Amino acid sequence: MDIRHLKTLIAISEHRSFAAAAEAISLSQSAVSLHIKALEDLLQIQLFDRSTRPALMNANGKALVEKARDIVRLCNGLTATISDHEISGQLELGAVPTALTGVLANALVSLNKSQPHVLVRVTSGLSAELAEDVRRGHLDVAVVSEPTDLKAGLSWHACGNEPLMVIAPKGTKGTTDKELIESLPFIRFKRFAWAGRLIDDHIRERGIQINPGMEIDSLEAISIMVASGLGVSVVPKRPIIDPFPPGVRVIPFGNPPVQRAIGLVERTQNPKSELVRLLYTEMATRYAIG
């Protein structure tokens, strides 16, 4: 059995048609059809209902897709080998934007020094999107906020906590977090982000009245907007030097401050678990140092 044929079947499942799958994996549509025909001939079963246009994946095809994902993951894991405590291989890593400019950069520098034969490729996105990419096998692991709902087949490993802080332009009147939030337009994290949901939930529970302003998914952009006097926001305080720019007033959100957890999400059966363990150690160490 050719693993390329299994990857083609997975692509059709995810992109819903032969044509879309062909474009996604850079093959011609005829090549995609030949891959599926080869699978059907080998297994002596039909994987698609060809009485419809476009052809639809039948129950046999759907069952095989799940097995195919497992096989592809195991094959990908063969590239990670352990020799004399030195690991080689490639790690497909996703990360929320706040982690990319937080502890992750330093963690990756340290990982590169200790494991120079490990190639890490990084993709940025929102927590929910990254977790789904991990589940589908597009990513090996992702650095995300604590999941609001963790799907079957995924594992969550908390690395550390970040206190949420209210940030406002310097000179903004008010002595409490509530007074600051209600004083100016509220610049919020994207509501689809898990951190954004956490913040919205606490604002709602405390009855804080906000004046809706912009909605942004970049901590740096939010901080600049606040420093420019365009509004207030609630954001995580990352354990790095100078987490906020000059011109910003910072006070805790809540008493004690509300915390957001940051950690790694991976598949329960992850062939690259050794690489993930090394990354987790680097991340957790930096949160422990604070």
C-alpha cells in the first residue's frame, strides 16, 4: 500500500471533493482519481458512491480515513529518532500570537541549542483552530490557552499561568479595574479566542459595563492602541521583560487576578511525544522562573 494514496484519501475527506483535494496537495485531479482507484483495487471495496456528482465518500471510505490518519501519523513519527540522547526530526508547531512573542521564542532558542537536529516549523493561529489542526494531524502540537472544550483524542498539558491585567492609557482616571474598563472604549481580544471568552465571561459575571470598541487578536496591536489613547483592554501578562509598552497603566483584573493557563495540546497517541516532552520542559521551566 502506498502511503501517498492514504494521504490523498484524507485530503478528499477534509476538502470535500476530488478537485479541492487535488489543489490542496498539488496533484492533478486525474492523479487523485488514480490514487483512489488503486486503493479500491487493493482493498477490493468501493470507497465512494459514484452515482452522484461529485462522488461522495461512502461508509467504507469514512472508516478507512480514520485508519489512514493513524497510519500516516505513525509513518511521520519515524522521522524522529533517538540516538545518544540526541533527537532528530521535524516538529510541526502551532502557537497563539501571544505565545509567539512571549516565552515560546526563548524556549525554542534553548531547544535548538540542546537538540540541533530538530527542525521546528511554526504556524500562528487562534487556540480553537490550532487544536483542530492538531486533531487532524496537520500539527504535531500547539501552544494554546486552556481549552474550553477538549475534543476526544487530544491531551492538554498546562505549562503555566498568566495573570490578566487591565491596561489603560497613562493618566486615565479610576482606582479599580472596573472603573478603568468602564472609562474608555473597550478593545477586546477576538471573541473566538479562548482567552477572549475567559475575559468576556468574567466581565459579564461582575456586571462591568463596557463601551465596545475594536476587536483584535494581537496583544502587541492592542497594547499600541491603548498606549495611543484609543481605549482600555484586558490582556495576559507574559513572563517576559517589559511585557507592556511605555505609556500604559497596568492594574490586575480581579482580586486575586484572574489567571489564564497556557499549555500544550497534542494527540493522545502522538508519535512525536518525545519532541513534545522536550518543548514542554522548556516552556514549564520559563513559567516557573516567572
